[in-house]
Amino acid sequence: MKETLGDSSPEEFRRQLHEIADWIADYRQNIEERPISENLKPGEILSKVDRGPPEDGASWEDIFAEIDRVIVPGVVHWDHPQFMSYFGCTTTNPGILAEMITGALNVNTMTWRTAPAGVELETLVLDWLRQWLTLPNEFTGVVYDTASISTMHALATAREQIAPDTRKLGLSGRDLPRFRIYTSDQAHSSIEKGAIAIGVGEENVRRVPTGSEFRMDVAKLREIIAQDRQSNYRPMAVVATVGTTSTASVDP
């Protein structure tokens, strides 16, 4: 028998895949019959499992049974047709199938050499997006895991533009002014987090008031920027939101 190095055998893995596939299909088909969220109290999930680390691994049957006994009762079902909070439904059946394939391939697209197909398909899909948005040919990009990370990187780019060589020299000891970042009072908290991460600081994020449609008030933005310049702050970036978390409003 081929050595599996602690992994399951190919035959066992195939059987488990079929079980998981059936479970996922049933869950997706009958999700509307479940409550969106159980009325749980903190610690209730932990009360259902052993708190001490196991000496031996559990069987597949025991683990599989705990999906319905422990995990599902502790899940907010974001794909439920009556779930209206936070973001819209982002899970699709093709997406689930794609995640199964990517999990099996375990691709890391660090460079072209580590994943030629991943890098080139990412480039292609982003160019499709550019064409759909009718953007100029010079627009390129990368796929990020979250909008928060892309926001932080965009702010880092703005910081490098306003204070060249910061990625090499840092911000300290360079006699630089305090920078300011502007965004609406409806924007995501990732703006402040990005400012913290790149060394600009949370207090230097100015929240601009919005109007009746929860869009940034551009006149107020100009007013705040003028005030900051008079106080020797240096405007670094304006972060506009295309679809706020709360109301899906789009800044002008």
C-alpha cells in the first residue's frame, strides 16, 4: 500500500469528497428552512466540545457528525434568502466548485514561476474588468483577498507619492509634515486601519460629512482640506467609496 504520510488513502478521500459534496448540495438546497441565526449565548459552542487538546485524531465519522451538531448551529447563514445585513450574497455554486479545485491545487501566485496559470489568468480577468469599465489600456492591477488590503496598499502608494522613498527610509526623522487622509462619514473602518498600518495614524483620517443620500459632501471636503492646509497639514489622499457598507451609496 502506498505510504500516505498520515493523510487519508485515495479511496477514503474519494468517499469523503462524495459525502461532503452531498452535504453541501443539501445545505444549499434547503438553506431557507433554517433560521438565519440561532439564538445563542457566548460560550455555547465551546460547551459542546472538549476543551482539552486530543491525544489522538478523531475519526472522519465523528468529525463529519459535528458539522451539524456543533458548527451549523453556530453559523449565521449569510446565503439565506432572508439575510439582509452586511454584504449581499457572494456565494455561488460555481464559486464553491472553484474553491474545491483551488484547495486541491494549493497554488501560491507569488511570482510567475510559482504559478504561471494563476498569474496569467489573473492578468486576463483584470483586463476584462478594465474593458468592461472602459478604462484606458494602461490600467492594470492585482486581485486582493479583501478590499481592506487594497485600500491599505492604495494609501501606501499615495504616501510614497507625497513622501518619496518612504518605503526605504520610513517616516521618522525626516522633517515631514503631518499627512491627512479624507473619506466620508459612511466609509469603511479599513481607512483608519490602513492609516495606522502605513504610519500616518488614525487621527489623521478626516471624516467628511455626507448629504441626504449618504454621499460625500464635496463642498465640505474642500472646506476641510483648506482648513488643514492653513494648519500646515499636508493632504495625502481622498478615499471615495463606491457602494458603502450600510447603504450602498456612491460618492460623487
